[in-house]
Amino acid sequence: MPTFRSAIASKLPLVKTTIFTRMGQLAQKHQAINLSQGFPNFEPDPELIALVTKAMNQGYNQYAPMAGLLALREIIAKKIEALHGQSYDPETEITVTVGATQAIFTIITAFISPMDEVILFKPAYDCYEPAIRLNGGILVGVQLKKDDCTVDWDEFRAKITPRTKMVIINTPHNPSGTILSKADMIQLQESLKDTGIIVISDEVYEHIIFDGQQHESASRYHDLAQRTFVCSSFGKTFHITGWKLGYCVAPAELMREFRKTHQFNVFSVDHAAQKAMADYLKTPQHYLDLPKFYEQKRNLFVSGLSGSRFTVRPCSGSYFQLLDYSAISEENDMEFAERLVKEHKIASIPLSGFNTEDKTQKLVRFCFAKTTETLEKATAVLRTI
Ligand code: PMP
Ligand code: GLN
């Protein structure tokens, strides 16, 4: 076939296939235990499968309302009110999305114009940066502190300019597993006072939080909530990443603008899945039990590593564990992660996949949303390295 010569330059010249896809493919090629991309290797609750089947049989097979099934939006509002004491109007302040990824992409597209600055804490999950660039925005990175991934709020404040349009936060944090504290949220709220800056608070791991700690949702902070889109993902909460079902909430004025883009981006989201979720959420225990469930998995993974040469970083939330391999190898994190798959048959994600500005850290990320058998097998190998 003759080569098509496009006159159009790439809008994302530096972007390659995501690190999650690349490491997942390597895992398959080498038949490795896959602790790279973040997804559970066990089935969701059979009740959820029964509910979606029932919804399809009941005729939930045509377009859902643009903003989402009202029954689902209503129960999301109740959940947030009960957990965080903030009320969102289901009619005007909640929209169901194709996972958190679409919510985030749509928010950025709806609000970021060329030369607008967006402050992002690095390392960061990979979907924010391309969306900012596609919309002509300027990325302003603030590196988290190397030793404990906390925020230097003075540095953050120094990066705010009259061009700053948006700030993106993520708690519990992917990839470090750290969480923002109440003091952090107050710092953020105070720093943004008297500005028109919009916040995206990526809270997809809101229910995966350990050791009795409280998830500090942006929705708990009244002034902060006025400028914030809180994004969440049922995929993460209910072991159904393949359903791609999530939502975002924000004050009506912001949500009105969001929906202008959302309606032409996806129009609406899988109807039967929304009906199933609306019914499933009637039992709060389904998400209230999650911290214990994943805390056991974290503990199993971490205790399985005792006696190994890896150093375990503290993990307060999410289903990711960072391990420091500096006692094992001088290789950079990509080289180390590749060798781990090829020689030891364990797939992980190198930290630099979340941080193009800093490739010096000797850290790799492991997903522990896996069965006991998988975690035991993986840690038995990791102990030998
Ligand atoms: N934000 C973070 C921090 C994530 O780890 C992920 C991956 N699930 C997403 C957003 C995207 O969520 P979803 O799968 O619901 O699109
Ligand atoms: N959130 C998942 C992770 O961090 C990846 C999802 C994806 O591949 N886009 O591993």
C-alpha cells in the first residue's frame, strides 16, 4: 500500500502506547504474573452480574438520559451526602460518565483553552497530560517530595500565575498509594481563595483506604467544592474496570458547561450498567466493606515481601504498592521492570511511566488487586531477587 503522506503534524508527537498496555503485552509475551496494569484478576459480585442481566431483560437497551439514569444520580447524591456531608443536586450537579477517564478528558476539554496553565503534581496518572496538551494547555508540574510523595505547598503556591486555570489532584494517589490529609486539603482550599481556578479531584480510589484513615474528598470542604469536579469510578470500587462506568459531580454552573461538551463527546453511557449500579448501590455495605478487603491484600503482599531485598514504601490507599529496588540493582526503572518480566516473570510498572521529568528513582509499582494465590506466587518470586 502506498504510504499516506499527511500534511498534518501529530498533536501528541511524544506520546507512545501507554505504559500499561506495553507492560501488559510484555507480561503476556513472557507468560508473567501480571501485577502491572491496575485491574483485579478476580470476578465481581455475582449479584452485580445478575442485576445487569436483569436490566437488559427489562429493556434498558436504548440510550440513557444524557446526564445519566436519574435513579443512579439520586443514589450517588445520597452516598456523597452520607459520607461527606455535601449535597449535590442529581438533576444539575451529577453526570454519569464512561469511567473517570472520560470525565477527566471532558472537563479538560470543556475548560482549557490554548495557553491556559494547568498545575499537576508529579508523578501523576497518565491520562491528564495528553488531554491538557490536546487542548493547547500548558502543563505546570509540581514534583511531590521524593522520600514520601507529600506536597510542598509553598512550591505549589509559587507556581500559581494569572494564567493558571486548573489544578488536578488525586487522592488516594496512583502510583504512590499516599493520601492527602485534612491539612493538605485546607492548604489547597486556602491557596485558591480569591482565584477563579477550577480543580479536578480524581478520587477513583475513594473507597480503597487503609488503617482506619478517612478519605478527604474535596466535597468535604465547602469552599473548595465550589470550584471542584470530583471524579469517581465504579470500575475501581466494584472490580468492574471493563464496564467503564464512572461519574463526576460539581456545582451546577460548572456542570452546565461540562454537559455542553459531554453531550457531543459520548452523549450518554451504557444504560443497563447504570440501572444495575443504581440497584446495587442501595446496599452501602458493598463499598463500606472495601477498605478491609483491600487492606488484607496489601498486608498479604507486604508480609510476603519480608526478608526480600525490596524496600516497601508506605501505602495508605489505592491498590498499588511502590517497591524500592536500589539494594538490588543500579539499572533504571524501565530496564529493571523489563528484566523483572523477562527473567523473573513478574510484570510491574516503572515509576518513570508517571513522571517524564524524573527518571532517576529506583521504584516500581505493583498492583495487589489479585487473588491470594497470585499474590503468594508473586511474592515467593520477589523474595528470591
Ligand atoms: N484516575 C486514576 C488515578 C486511575 O488510576 C484510573 C485508572 N482506572 C483512572 C483515573 C481511570 O478510571 P476509569 O477506568 O474509570 O476510566
Ligand atoms: N488505572 C490503571 C493503572 O493505573 C490503568 C488503566 C489504563 O490502562 N488506562 O494501572
